[in-house]
Amino acid sequence: MRLARSILPMVAAATIAVGLAACGGDDAGESAGAGGDKSTLTIYSGRDEAFVGPLVDAFEKESPDTEIKVRYGDSAELAATIREEGDRSPADVFFSQDAGALGALQAEGLLAKLPDATLGKVDKAYRSTAGDWVGTSGRVRVLAYDHRKLTASDLPASVFDLTKPEWKGKVGWAPTNASFQSFVTAMRKTEGEDKTRSWLEGMQANATKSYEKNGVIRDAIASGEIEVGLINHYYVLEAIKEGEADGETYPVKLHFFPGGDIGSLVNVAGVGILKSAKHGDLAQRFADFLLATPQQKYFADETSEYPLADAVPQDPSLPALGDIQQPDVDLADLADLKGTLALLQDAGVL
Amino acid sequence: MATIAVRPRERMARRRRAGRPASSPLLVASAVVAAACALPVGYLAVVVAGEPRAAFEAVWEPETLALLARSLGLALAVGFGATALAAPLAWLTVRSDLPGRRTWTVLVTLPLVLPSYIAAYLLVSALGPRGELQGLLEPLGIERLPSIYGFVGAWLVLVVVTYPLVLLPMRAALARMDPALEDAARGMGARRLRLARTVIAPQLAPAAGAGALLAALYALSDFGAVSILRFDSFTRVIYQSYRASFDRTGAAALAALLVLVMAALLALEARARHRRAYFRSAPGTARRAAIVPLGRWRWPALAFCALVGGIAFLLPVGMLVYWTTRSVAGATDWSATLSAARGSLLIAALAALATTLAALPVAWLGARHPGRRTRLVEAASTSGYALPGIVVALALVFFGIRAAPALYQTLAMLVLAMVVLFLPLAAGSTRAALLQVPPRLEEAARGIGRSPLGAALSITLPLARGGVLAGAALVFLAAIKELPAVLLLSPIGFDTLPALIWRETTRSFFESGAAPSLVLLAVSALPLWLLVGRAR
């Protein structure tokens, strides 16, 4: 009886929890096999729910006989999951935050070839050379700067100039950030290990300040702590959109390195279809859907990313993608981050 | 001479325990649990065996040795730090006349509900080079504080979130301890300190050792603290292998090494856990132990409890509240938070129930039938706890989709993952409690015709219920914070608070995750209050 009395609260708590979940969460407990006559498309998404949710709703509206299920997670972890699942994966589509995770699945031979009609919508710099995945939107590495202190003519022509004495202690970067690491990988691939190492060491010697995230660098520029920072382009537009300041009064502006400089690498978020997809046609429709005009506009409006298909214009405050010369990088190579991490650690940056 | 109360019985107890072999249902049950918990190790073996060369190359580097030393160093430092903090708190809240003991008990146990990633983030924002403290000091011309990144920061956060793992079993052991031993020693003239060393400490050793082991293994497998505070432990490097270089084999090879580190820690704890008798020395019911008056020492004692509770719990909560109020009104999605809270409660309750049941045979074997076979079962059932969540989750993905496709990505699979991840939390606490129940009582029950199971259910378990429940609470609190397993294994659409916090913090700044973090703390504080607040 003493046992019963002491276990009771636990059992009661469990019952209450189960009851609560059961009565309120009809979306929760649904297990596989309860299909009905709707066909179900399963997406593994490395892009977040607030962003993908409206896309899913729009697609379901367009094809009323379809139900979409989305598993959200970190792009790389979802790629690792798909690899463990192998050809039994419940996923039909992988919607990735970056090209690296798609490249990893391509290397494992888990992605299906996309038809030329789909691939042809996007410039070949922004899709898999083997045709296994396609970029859906682009983000550019930029030098964000404080336009209260600097004018366009003060800004460096190359990211390599940031090791010069005039930039000492004025630059911010985010060495633990995935986009930054992709950029360093790209630098290794185009400029070589030695040049990358000496750039990293030069930056380190130049008292470059480390931050946790891109957004923190932007805020540090806005608050006057540093003058410039290496970030992705959309962080500044995001701050302008969220805040009351307009583009002119907001203290941070974007500088795109000219002439195919590696400092302005264009990386993409993209989509791939699994070879094992049980709903290949539907998956194909979803990929095309992401590249259609309304969705490309959504990317441009919602996240200020660069649309990649259908000649949809980017945010009016940004230069055209064609004017930013993409350095000669195969985005699938950006999956090779092991050497980058070793290099960052060697140079004392990480 | 005070040790005579313990020592002569030791030999008798050992003979008695060795005399009765474990029954085969018990062996089968614990073997099944151990095998399930060893699934991740099996997965690592499969991956490493798939590409042995690449695996070898991934770990055959001078850096690996440094990594090994760093991880082991952090684990040991956290284990000892947590014990050093927990021991005085346990004694003060159980055996002294500290004013407001019950409140203090709850307050100093509460850091258990703090997920390491939140604690680490708060530490950085409070004490980081450009944190809140720096902001306060800015007028004095201080632009940057010295870095807290690295070992010190990680150690601090991990001690704060793990010391309750030592505190809870120590409190339970102190409360169950037979005062007759102390009386005997005192009767023979032992002074207080000597009493503490020769009578109390040995009695507390199994609880402290089990708790310290859990704290150390937690430090080994935790990702939140080491990633935010940038300490290169095994877990951080393993995550980087998955996330940055998509290097599955390399990650598995490192994780396999991590299993070896765990084995070393287990061996260390087994050595510390002497084969002694921990149960009551005489027939009859145990009296409540006498409460020791603190006298003048009351004030430093109160200050100590206030300091620990303040820094480890009130300060973090204060910061979360501040952020919640500062973030734009209406920014918190309360309906999403509510449905996530429901999911968290459900999975944590199911995990606590399932894990507690699964831990019973393992704990029983450990308490009543020590030996080589038992050590193997215990090591196997601990391996999931020592491995990073991502490895355990991927292991269950790998086996789940092949062996039980019907259960794949259902709640059942997620609960299994939680059992694998958290079994030692329940087993350690249950075993410590069982050790303090004299086997003589079961034997007496068997003597009057009870079956072994009947005797266990009617005599032993009720006496050990405190430890069993404490174990269930520990599992509940660990499960409610779990992230990687939930993201990869839950049914699609199933939401929990850590998943919501993760989404909010990846999308924007930590502030928008503050409200769900507070809800997470509130929901987890509830069962804790039930368990700690009720007792004595």
C-alpha cells in the first residue's frame, strides 16, 4: 500500500500527460499507415517551419488531393538521417539550408537525377553538376559596413585586403558559423591551402573580433563596436525590415566584393529528390513548385534571398545576381569541411 | 575502532550475496534491457566495420590523444565538482536544523531542470566578453571581459546542471541511513569528524559514486555546453564530423573511442563502490536519524545554500523572465508553446515509466548479484547515456527502420530511444536504494513461502521506493530536455518544448526562445516539487 501510495502520483502524472496529449493533439499521435485516398508527400526540411509552412500550405492548396508531411531539423543531421535510413527512407524530398548537405547525399548516390526541364530553370553555377539537386534561392557573402564611418571608396576590393593594418581591430567574423566555414572551404578550393592559411593568420594577427552569429556581427556594427563584418547579405535586410529604420537611416550597409572575389561567394539553399521516393511525381512537382515565380518571389520578399529561377527580381536594394561575379566554385565541393576545420584550428581561429 | 560497526558484517554479507545465484528470469530480463541499451554500440561497430580503414585514419592522429585527455579531464572534473557541491547541500538539507530546509531542498535541486544549452547560453550572455556584466561595467571603461570560453566555462555550466544528479541520491541515502551505526560509533567515543569519515562517508559512497558517475558521463555526452562554450570535447568533434564534414565513419570511430572512455569511468566507479554491506545492522525498524543543530554555523550554511540556489537557478530564471518581457509583446506563439508543452509532458512521462521499469532488473542484479556478468550488463546499459544524443538517435534510425519499420518514427520508437539514453539515471538511483535494504528481509519472506518476485514486490520495492521514484524523476527531467532524438525519431508533427526553443533560436535571437524556456522550466519543476517537496 505504501508502494501504491508513492507510485500513485507518478502514474497519475503520466495518465494526465497522456490524456492531455491525446485529447488535444490529434496532429501528434498519427502513425504510419493511416493514409486514406490522399497521396502524402514527405519532406525533410533543414529550413525552418516559419519559413516553409506557408509554402506547404500553398502547395496543398494547389493540389487538394495531396497531404504534405514535413520533418524539420538541422540540414546536416537530416542528411545523416537519410543516409542511415538508406533506400527505406520515408522522405521523398530533401529541402536543404545549404549545398553541402545536398552534396553529401549526392556523394552517397541517394538522390535521383532531376529532369533537364527543372535543372534548366537555374544557372548551372547554382545546381549540382551531376544534376542531382538544384538551388532554390541564393545567399551572398558580403562585407557589412558602418556607413556613418566609411564611404564606398574606403572599402576593400578584395577580402584579402582585410589583413592590412588600416583594418586592425575593426573587423568582425563568426568562425563557428556554418556559412563562414563554407566560405573558407571555397577559399581553400579556389585559392589553395597556403593562401587561405596565411589569410586566416593575417586576420587573426589583425585583431579580428569573433562573434557567435551573423546577426550579432550586424548588431555590433550598428552599435559602433566594429566597422565592418563578414556576414550573409540578408541579415542586414532582415534588420531593416523588422526595425522601424529604413535602408538609409540604418547604419549598416552591404559591400559586395567585385570581380569574382571569393569574399562574395554565392551559396544556395536547394532541393533534391530521393531515389527511393515513393511519390516521385509529386516530389518532382514540389521541386518545380519551389522554382515557379510565386515561390521565387516569396523567397525574395520573405527572406531577401536571391531568387534563382524565372528571372524573378531580387530585393530592389540589392545588386543583380548577374552583376555579382560568382567565383569559380563547384558548390558540391563545399561539403569538404574537415580540412577547413583543421585549418581554422591550426590557425588558432577556432 | 569505530569501523567495527561495518567491517565484520562485510564478509558475511559478501558470502550471503554470493551464495544465492541470480534467477534466470532476472538474468533474461536484464540481458534484454542491456542489449537494447547497447544498440548504439552495435551501430558504431557496423559503421566502423563498414569502412575500417577510414575509421582508423579518422582516429589515428596525435590530436585524438589530446581529445581523449580533454574529454576525460572534463568528465572527471565535473564528477568531482558536482560531488563536492552536492555533499554539503545533502547533509544540510537532510541532517541539520537549517531553517526552511524544505524550501532550500527544492531550490538547490531545481537546477536539474535547466537544460545545458540554456545554462550555457545564459552564462555567455551574462559573463561573456560582451555580456550583460560587461554592459554594467561599460561606464568604467571596460570594453571586453576576459573570455569564459573553453574548459572553465564548460566545467562551470556542467557542474551547475549535474550536481543535483549527485544531490538527489545522496539525500535519499542520508535519509535512509540507520542511526544505530552512528550511535554505536558515538558510544565508542568517536568525534564528529571521525564519525563523518568512518561511518557516514562509507554509507554515502555508493550514492555519491553513482551520482558522480552520472555527472561525469553527462559531461562526456553533453553537446549544449561544450558547443556554446567552445570546448573541444569528443561530443563537439563528433557533431562537427556530422554537421560540417558529413563524415559518418569518422564520427562513428570517435564515438567508439568515447565508449572506451566511458568504460574507464565505469571501472573507476566500480572500484570506489567497495563491496560492503550498506543495509541496517540490527533487526527492527530504522529510527529517524537525529537532526544536528547548526548553532552559529547556521548563517554561513544559509549563505551557501542561497549562493548555490541563486546562481544556479534564480539568476538564470531572472534572465529568462527579463528577456520574455523585453521581447516584443505578442511575439510568443502561445498556442504553439502549449501544444509543445503537451508533447513534452507526454514523452517525458512515458519515458519515465518505461525507463524505470526497464531499470528494475538491471538495478536488482547490480545490488544483489555483483560480479563480472553484472558489470557487463551495467556497462552495456550505461553506454547509451555516455554517447551523444545524435549517435543514439542515428543508431535507432539505422536499426529501427530495418528491424521494426512499423514502429519507425512513432512514439514507441522515441520512448525506446529515451530508455537507451537515460536508463542509468533510473538504475543508479534504484540500485543505491536496493543496497540499503537488507536481503535478510527477502529471505524471511521467502522462508514463509513467498515467491522471489512476490518477496521483491511486497518487501523490497516498497522499502526502496524512494530511490525508484527519484530515478523516475531524473529520467522525466532528462527526457523533457532531450532534443536530437526528438527531432529525428518523433512522429512528424509531434512537437516538444526543446524543439520549439531550437526552432526559435535558430531562426532569430535567443530572446524569442525565452518564453518557451520558462515554460519548460515550469513544467519540469512540477514533478520535482512532488518528489523533493513532499519528502520529510
